[in-house]
Amino acid sequence: MKSEKSKEILKFPKATFERLKQYHALLTQLEIEQKQRYILSEEIAEMLKITPEQVRKDFSYLKTSGKPKVGYNISELLAELDELFGIKANDNIIIVGAGNLGSALANYKGFQNIGARVVAIFDKDQEKVGKMVGELMVLPLKDIPRVVRRFHVRTVAICVPEDAAQQVADLLVAYGIKAIWNFSTRILDVPNDVIVQNEDITRGLLSIKHMLAESEKRKYENSEV
Amino acid sequence: MKSEKSKEILKFPKATFERLKQYHALLTQLEIEQKQRYILSEEIAEMLKITPEQVRKDFSYLKTSGKPKVGYNISELLAELDELFGIKANDNIIIVGAGNLGSALANYKGFQNIGARVVAIFDKDQEKVGKMVGELMVLPLKDIPRVVRRFHVRTVAICVPEDAAQQVADLLVAYGIKAIWNFSTRILDVPNDVIVQNEDITRGLLSIKHMLAESEKRKYENSEV
DNA sequence: TAGATTGTTAATCGATTAACAATC
DNA sequence: TAGATTGTTAATCGATTAACAATC
């Protein structure tokens, strides 16, 4: 029974784990569309711009298996991934910062697909407190501990301006928060047992810039030959 | 001279390139703070939760070198990374979708640090057209081709609801856009020569869920011994 | 049955870590 | 000078790709 319990979180290659998240998103989408019941590794590969061999290799770590010439059962695969990511075990999260970004997050409908729910949104600005964001009323920061206790909140999204991010993080750590979802570009300094997930969007744009530069370069070289 | 030109975009290990973006963000922050002129590989490593050896290995691909016992000159390192990422070559980008997320993006101040500028924001909703988002007036979709031509826009951020994302992508591809910065969770189907950068935020939350589950598991196991 | 696709093993490739000489 | 830190080479580790048998 112990070994059972321990096995619940399997050890995948880190790279595989990252792709499993992509498969999960794709399969969720396909499941909603209801257009097909099976999917080939080839089709998945094409949509995610990877190779079919890679897809099959990744799936070989799962219990679900595919049928030659038929592919993988979408519902079955999705169910296993849901289980794997603990989608059914709902996580209550809160948002600090009720600006545009915080509001966008609060209104985001996709959280239910990954077993998360936004239970409250906070702002230090008295002007914003009391206003509605979607179905939530903006609360003052002092209410954070109460909400955290009541809803067993472990994860907090920080959506405040750069210069307030560290301060808010310190506060949350003091309140016993386990994980910070950091939407500021500020590198946060927190104790080692607090999980920080940086969601610095500028990284994506840097990748685009780089890829654009590379394709320009290729064009230049080809025209030269 | 050809070889000069070709060398402008150096070949780094992919993993190193990803970390270079983190170093860039960190150094940008330190440069703004003006608290120190030099930084040790050890200090960088601690802030980014990697090893100092990794940092030095990554930097060995750069021209900038550090001084034993002194570290790396922050300005010098940042200047090289700026050059490397083409920060000085400004990129004009546009945003489609003037909801909370699009508005957050339009108001984001950090773009200048990575050589990007939002020149326009669009929405299909007539109610939103004409309203101000920061310093930009929301424009109707039909104005996209004009703006793209006038500002040489290559990159577009898609901030529309899930079910409109593919449609907008098709439109943009037809207008000759080179790169799509996709903020919807929808997997987009576009021609191979169009760059797509997916900014699916739910992935970060899945990582958090997984890390929380792992640390719970560790706690459980330790208490059992 | 023939052909297509899966799943797995082995080979290759790439990234990280370890070790240590060079240098301030 | 002694000690700390950098930078590089070699060793290890991990991930991807190739090859191919199994199977529908």
C-alpha cells in the first residue's frame, strides 16, 4: 500500500512531463469538440510540431496504449492525464492585484479544465476594493489570511506592479502560502520551501524576436546563393 | 563579411538560450536598481535556482568574461545580451482583442526593455472600438492591414476568446503576419513558415499542482519513517 | 494477407556536472 | 602569497532519434 501511494506520482523525464501538459491541453480541446474518438501519433505530432516517434515514446510512460492503424482513444488518454495531473483534486487559488492582468485571470474560464478555482481577488487600492471582477468582489489585503484559512489556499497569483511584487511575496510567505504564481518580471526572493512559478511573458516575445531574426537570416543566405 | 553577418546569430545550446533570457531579465533588473556593478556566478545561481557552474558554462558562450574574485560586469554583460537578442532593433507589435488580457498587455511597461513596442490594439466589438486602452485607441479589425503595412508589423498578440482564436489567426496569416503570440489555449493551425509562440498560462499552474503534490508526498513519506 | 501504425530497444546526440588549471 | 573565483576540458547523465518487431 505504501508503494501504491508512492507510485501515484510517477517519474517521467522532465522533458516528457512538459509535453504531457501540451498533450493534455490538446486532448481537452479535442474532447470538447467531439469530432473524433481516436487520434494517431502522427496527427498529434503535426499539431504540436514534434515527431510522432516522440509522441509514442512519451505515451509509452503511460498506462494507456494505442491500437495500430487506429490510434489512441482520446477520452481514455485524457482521463489518464487528468488523473496524473490531479485535475479532479480541485485547488483553490487567490489573486493579488485587481488590475487588468488580475482581472483577466479572474475571468478566465479554463481553470476548471485543470482543477483550479479562483476563490478571491485582492487589491491594496481602496478604490478597487468592493468593485466586482467577474463574479468576485475585490477584497482588501488584510482579508488574505482569513480567506487562505477558510478555503485552504496554497497557491497565489501575484499580479501587482513590479515594485510591489517582492513586498507582496513576503506577506504571502508570512501567511504560510505554499506556491507563488508570479506574473511580474521581478525575480522573487523567497524561502526554498516555497514554490515559485515565473510567468514572465517577455520571454516568449524574446523567442519570437530570435526566430524572426533567424528566418530573416535564412532568407538572406538563400538569396545570396 | 558574409561570415561576419552569419555569425550575428550564434548557435547556443537550446537550453542555454532559454537561460540567457533569464539572465537578461535579471540583469535588466539589477541595472535599474544600480545597487552593484559586478555580480558573481554564485549570486546569479542562487537567484535563479541553478548552479554557479551552469552559469559560468553558459557565459562561456559569450564574449564577456568575468574576473576571478570580482565577478561579471553587469552593464557589460547586459549590453552583450541586449545585442544578442536584438533589443536595440525595435519591433512594432499589435494586439488583437481588447479585453482584460489585451489591455494588460497594451499597458505593460516592460516591452521597452526587450525592444518591442505596441503600436495598436484591435477588437471586433463595436462597443470597444474608439475606447482608450492606455494611450492607444481601440481600432476595428478592418484597420489591421493598414497598420501592419504602415508600421511594418511582423508580430501579433492574439488575446481573443478561445473560439475566435483560429479565425483571427487565419485572418492574420492572410495579412502576411510572420509571428503569432498566442495567448489563447487553443492550438492554432497555421502554415509552417508562420512562427507561433504559445503563451498558455495553464501550463504554469499544472507545474505548481505537480510540485505541490510532490512536496506533500515527501512530507507524507518522511512522517512515515 | 498486405500495409500501416504502435511500442520498445539500441544508438546517437545534447546538456549538465565534475574536476581542475588559470588568474585575479 | 593564499584563497577565491573564473573558464574549460572531460566524464556523466538524460533526451531524442533510428530501427524494427509486434499487432491490428
